[in-house]
Amino acid sequence: MVEGSVTEAGQAGPSLIGAAGPVRSAALWRRVHAVTADLARRGVRGGDRVLVQADNSREYVEALLSLMQLDVSLVPVDPRQTPADTRAAARQASARWMLTDRRPETDPVGGRVLLIGELGGGEAAEPGEVDLSAWFRRRDAVVLWSSGTTGRPKGIVKSGSAVLDNTERTARAMGYRPQDVMAPLLPFSHQYGLSVLLLWWRVGCTLLVTPYQRLDLAVGQAVAHGVTCVDAAPPTYHALLGVVRRRPIMRAGLGGVRVWGVGGAPLPAPLAEAFRTQMGAPLLDGYGLSELGNVALATPADPVACGRPLPGVEVRITAPDGRPAAPGELGSIEVCSAGRMEGYLTEDGALRPTDGDWFRTGDVGHLDEDGRLWLSGRDQAVHRMGYTIFPESLERKAEGCGRQIKVVAVDDVRRGHALHFVVADPEGGSPLAWRRRLAPHLAEFEQPNTVHVVDSFPVSFNGKVDTTALRRLIGVAGG
């Protein structure tokens, strides 16, 4: 059995399919050993912090596994972030090396830049399975970065044991099996994509590495290889529906998919309804954070809301007045989980440990009578005409009009805040028509001050609506 894998007897272990075709487990192990040996020859040692910046590829996966086998501290960063942001991440994480698929414009690590395509030229003499056990014991196994939607991204330090615990709980809850073919339509540099990679490795199934930014090609490959599990952010699923509408034959080819996982951003109700109608299957929503990993997941057997908390993970809702919220009552989401981070990096790279057992997520939602979690959005309350309003919770209500809605709150001296409702309507309906459609779904104090209509929302690389770009698009000041 592969070290760190829960494959069943008789299963060959993890394999992957990249641009050059399939790589079975034995060949994959040889490749990982070859890259591991090459990295060691170049001076990479256990305990080093390594900044990893590259697009998804077979070589990226092999390099990541090789670094884990060397027991380094991984610092994955977005391949499309600015050179200044990359330098800041390298400095704050005290990265000693940089592993990338292209020569950077500026060197953030003092000359220790390694190109993924140049590694592992010779076969490793050492046979055998890949051993990730030391990495799973490392306290600073990975440094992830918050999305930055509420300020500068924060460095999040996760231990290998926390990552492993969360991966195993997720695998059991979702019922993944060695026969599955996973197709994550996500960047591996973010929490969601990295979690799918670890699930693939632990379960010992097949990973399809697709050109996910060319969705027509990615969907074609998913059909060709009999994909059973897909993970993506909401905007990707919206685009996928467009692909299927243009090429209806694709729908039948995707009939073997049993898990349509969605995350990385709130799932708009109109998208969920449209997907179920068009594809005949539900999108399985979930709730998680880089600080905690997966917290709650809807499953094929119970595809409702964000599902129930994973076994062993506790969720409580605290009402605004500090008391435990009743079922159905909106409040702040708090989580107790073994998958919790070690802490945040300070500006000078030191670890600021977390305190207490319960983590305040900064999100708002409620638990229903059956213990399922319903997410409303960020706990960013604004005050308007004497009422406390949560803009993202308001978006969920407004989506009853049949379109995805974003609510932008802008300071207003007289009212406290003015509410700008933005409707994504490629058909170009008028603001007045949309105001009339929105009105029945909102209380009087929730009605928009202004309605804007756009073709689509600007989206960041990780699949979330880019609120800064959206504010620029509609011409309101940052908030």
C-alpha cells in the first residue's frame, strides 16, 4: 500500500492523467523519486520553506509530492498574482527556495529558483513507494494564504496532522473510492484545489489534470476519461452549463459523475436550480476555510445546503447577543476541529498561535433542525435606518428573483449605509425592471437604493467575485 493511502486490497494506488496521457502508480512513484533525488542534489533539505508558484500540470503534482517526501514546508502561491505579492509572500514566509514553471520577473529568494520542467531528468535508483509520513508529522507542513477579500492576505500555517485528519474525515464523509476519477477544475495553489490533491492521494484513485481555464477542453477530457467526481467554484459551473447548452452531447458523456462538488464561494440559488434542471443532479455545496479545512459537506445521500458537519467537527451558531442561536436563527459560525491551523504568520514571519478550542470564522449562517449548516455569508454587518443588515444574507434572499445578486454597501451620512444591488443579466434588462422583480423578496428596509445591471461579475483567480473590481465597475468608492 502507498504510504499515506487508504487504498483497498488489490488496488494499484493513485494514478494520474495529464496532457501526455496516463501515468500509473508505479511510474508515478518512479517520477516522484527521481524529482525528490534531484531536489536533494540541488540542496533542498527537510524543513526548508519552498515557495511553489505554477499552473496545474502533471509535473506540478509530481513536484509537490516530491517536496512533501523531502519533508519541506510548502508555500503555494497564486501563479497569477503580481511579482510584488510574490515577493511579499516569500519574505513573510521566510522562503528559502522557489519552485516555478516559468522564470520570475524578479527573484524573491536570492537565486534559489528551480524550474519544474528541469527536474527529475534521470530515473531514481531507489525503487518503492512514496513516503509522505514525515510531512504529515510536520508542524508547518503548509502555509496557505487567505483570499484577501477583507484586506491583505494572511499567511495560515497548517500542520501535516491537521491536513491529514481533515482529508480522512472528508474522504469518509463523501464516500470516495479507489475506482473514482477526480477532475478538479480548480487551481492547486489554493486550499480547495490542494485538498482535492490530498484526497486523490489518500484514496488512491485517478486524478485528471485538465486545462481547466479552457473549460471546453476540460469538459471534453472529463467525458473521454469517464470522470466520476468534479470540483469547481460557482462561476466555473455557470460556464460549464454554457458549454453543455452549446454541445448537448456532453451532458450524456458526463452522466457517470456522481459527485459535483462546489466551493470556494457561496453557491447562488439560481445556479443551483439551473444546474439541477439541466444536468439532472445536484451541486453538492460545502463549507470550509483555509484555517480549518472542510467543515461541513453536502453528500450524494443528503444534498441539502452545506450539509452536516464532518464527523468529529463541531459547529455552533452564536446569536448577536451572545447566546446560543436556536435552529433556523441567524448568527456567527464558530467551529471546533482537529483540522484547525497552528496560527497566522506575523509580518516578520513569526507564528502567532491560535487560542482556545473554538474558532470564530467571521461568517454568518444557521443550523436547521436536522443539524445542516446554511451559509449566509461574511459577518460584515452594516446599519441602515436603525436596522442591522448582513449584505451577503440579503443576496441570498434577493436571488429569489432568479438571478445572481451582489449587494454593495456604501457609507451614507443620512441612512448609515446605501445599498447598491448588482444584477448579473447578460440579456441586459433595465434597472427599473429588476427593481420591480427584487421588491417582493425584500423587506421595506432592505430595498435597494440603486440597482445596477451587468453582463457578468468580475471573478478572481480563485473563483470568487472580485468585489474591488465590482465596485470599480459600478462606480462606487471602496468599502
